[in-house]
Amino acid sequence: MDQQYKVFLVEDSPAIRETLVSSVESSDRVRVVGFAEGADDAWSRLQEAPVDAVLIDLRLASGTGFDLLARLRGREEMKHLVKIVLTNYGSNAFRQRCMALGADYFFDKSLEFDGVVDLLNKLAAEAPRAPA
């Protein structure tokens, strides 16, 4: 397949990153193209490489997922980016705050982990493809 759906991870746990990469890349349609452990690093890297979606944890090595969502919100050059929060803090209050900051999707790591993989596969299948 010559065009894959590109995902960037914002996750500070190496073990969770490894699990995410393995799960997400189980489909030949989706590829993880990079990661960052903190909000500032993620912001810098997202400006350097074109990606389709960003998968964001809320608790990071530096900064928070809220910080990154706030920076992404309203930025014209990031408008196309699908923002997906995957966190252990799955309360309704956190969900509402993330959605208010521009998150497109919100998943609880402990209860909805597989839902993220299913969503990315669905988004990849629906993504427009460039002519060959």
C-alpha cells in the first residue's frame, strides 16, 4: 500500500508506546510516524512532519495533553489533524475539558484501548487517497 494513515503519538510511557505502535500498526493502513514524551516536543514535531492524526495522553513527562490541545486549537495549519485523547483519566470532567479544547475523540486507556485501534482503522479506510 503506497499511502498510509499517519499517526503521531504523544505518550511518555515506553511500554504504552510500544503497545500502541504494535496495536496501531497491526493494520497495513495505519503507521506511527513519530512520538514525543512532552507537550512542547510534540508541538515542535507536529509542525515538522505532516500527519493525519495525533494520539495524546493527558499526563506527560513535561506539560500536559491539555497544553498541547490548547496550542493546536484554532491553528489553521493543524485544522485537518484528527486529535484523539487516550488517557487513564477517563472522567466525564476530563472528557468535557478535552472536547472543549478541540479533541475530536476521547478514550479511557483501561476501558476503551481497542476502540482507538478500531477508530484509526476506520479513519484510514475513509481517508481520501492521492491518485497513483
